[in-house]
Amino acid sequence: MSPRVGPVGPTQTLAFVESPVQLLNVLEWAHHSDGRPPAAPSGPAGAPPRAGDGPSWLTLVVLSPGDPMTRGQLRRMAELARGEGHRVRWEEARGGPTAPFRTVGALAPLLRGAARIVIGDPFSRYVQLLLTLVREAGLVVVDDGTATMEFVAQLAGGERLVRWHRRGGRPGPRDLVFAPVSALARRRLAPADGSTVEVFSAMPIGTVPDGVRVTVNDFAWTRSRFGPPRLTRGADLVGTSLVETGVVDPDRYLTAVRSLARDHGATRYFAHRRESPEKLHRLATATGLEVCRPDLPLELIARRGPIGRTILSFPSTVVHTLPLALAGTEVRIAVCDIDPTWLTDHASPRAHGFLSGVTGTARDVHRLRSVGAG
């Protein structure tokens, strides 16, 4: 079992993260907040840290997943968070059938005593369950990639919270069982009675509902801590997990990657942490690309360098975040659209429109036509 790191006790701000990108964006939010703690929590909770005590006002709780790649990146990000002076608490939240009960029970006192809760994934069932224990606390939602765009849109439309690639499908048995908890969490995430929910995002946000305050994440912490990077002459290609989520056909994806690498002289392929080893082995064999499995989020990898002068990507979060993280450098971000013929029969009816919107709303990127994948 992984050890818990840092002191445990009443805290002013409690952040829950389940992915490396979420943890990165909590660090960006904390940097943007400039160490300003919230008002003291109401109720019988212990006394919060004083404003002059440094960044210990923030406790990061890692709800560790089972995937080895994600766990490895989270451990590296946790080291960076500790280096910034934040408390880090590692929870084996998925370590067996009783782990959720132990985790929720252990975190309940912290949840009830917190003045502010920061979450990275409002669609997470784990996070939704924890939100049902929150009392009078301010809420902050930091980016978990393009899902943030969908979250704000669903909140504005009064819809139930469903991940974009699952919209249009029928709820499964587990969805129906969890529906009351999800509904309660959604009400907690919706501003009411003059309260405000902050969304800290690098994504383009459309209609913003009343009571939601959007704060722009410009990756100032990343740029202040890393780089500028050394640039190579070639191009690098960023992978996606659209095959793993059942949106894109694996054969068409492989052909598209081969075409991009050939046409743009790419030599490296930065794999998404969720891409399967079998798919990556097949891709490396078929394309000759060097497959790299980053130990940190790509924004940090690119900022540290070396990185190609051109970064090729499919529609994903990085087409919005990399231009910010690499501001002031000569790196060009080029995005290849997803052709409708690449989609699987199981893809959501909204898949192509959503992915096109991800690309179309990106700033400071060069848009490529979808390559032949026949």
C-alpha cells in the first residue's frame, strides 16, 4: 500500500485529483491564486492555517487509479506538488472492493471541515460521491481536458452529467443505481442562493450559467518553472486515446498516423497514458516512429524539451494547452481533423461535431485537413 504523504488534518482547501493533468491544473490554479486562502470554514472544524503560513492551505488528495502509467505520472506530479510546499495525501482509492468505503470514511472529516473544494473531474463517480459529504464549502472545477467544455454546457442546459463520448447512449445498470448520487452531486455543483462556482480553464467556454465564474488558466506556473525548451528540427506527433474509448477505428487511426508521419517528417510519437501497449507496438512496427511514454503531462514534457519545431496532434486537450505552455517559443502546433469515416459504429452521434468543435475553437494552431485513412 502506498504511504500517505504529509500531515493530515483540517485544511482550508481540499483538492481531489485522479489524473496527472488534473494535478497539474490544480498547481496552476494555486499559482494563480497566489497563496490566498479562503475564508475560514464554518462549523466545529479545527482552526485553519493562517494566511501568512505559506501554501500549506492546500491539501492535494490523490485518488489513485489502477493504471500503472497514470500512477507513475501521478507520483511524479505529487513530487512537484510537494516541492511547491503543498500537502499531498495519497489514497489507494481503488485497492480492492472495500477501498472506496475506507477512502470515503477517512476523508469525511476533511470534507466537512473544508472551506473550499477543488475537483478535476465532475463526471467522476468517486468525486460525485465525495461531493455529497460537502457542507458549506466553495467549489472550484479545474480542467480535466476537453471534458470541462462539456461540463459547463451541461450545467448551463440543466442536463444530467454524462461524458461526451457516452452521450446518446442508454444508461446502463450501474448508471441507474448511481443516479440519485449523481443528481445530488449535480445540484451541489450548480450555484444556488448567491453562491459561486469557479471554473479554472484553458478551454474555450461557451454559455456560462449564472453563478459560474470562469478564470483563465494561461499555464503561468508551467512557464515559470520550466524551459524555454531546446527545439529539434523534426516534428513530433501526439497520440490520442480515441481508439481506446471506442470512438475511432484502430485500423484507420494507424493509417492516419502513418500518413502524418510520412508527410511531416515526424520521428517521435508521444503516447497518451491510456493507449494500450498492443496498439503502440503495432503502431511503432508499422510507422517506424519512436514511441515515447511520458512520465509527466505533455505540457511539462514539451516545456522542458527537447521538442520538435512542429507538434502534430489530433483533436484533444493539447491543442488548447500547448500553445499556452509554449508561448514565446517557435513551436508550431498543427491539428489533424478526424474524418467521419474513421468513427466506429459505436461512437456517440455527437462525436464528430464535438471533435470538430475542439479543433475549431483552438487558438494559435495550424489546422490540417484530415489525411487519407482508407
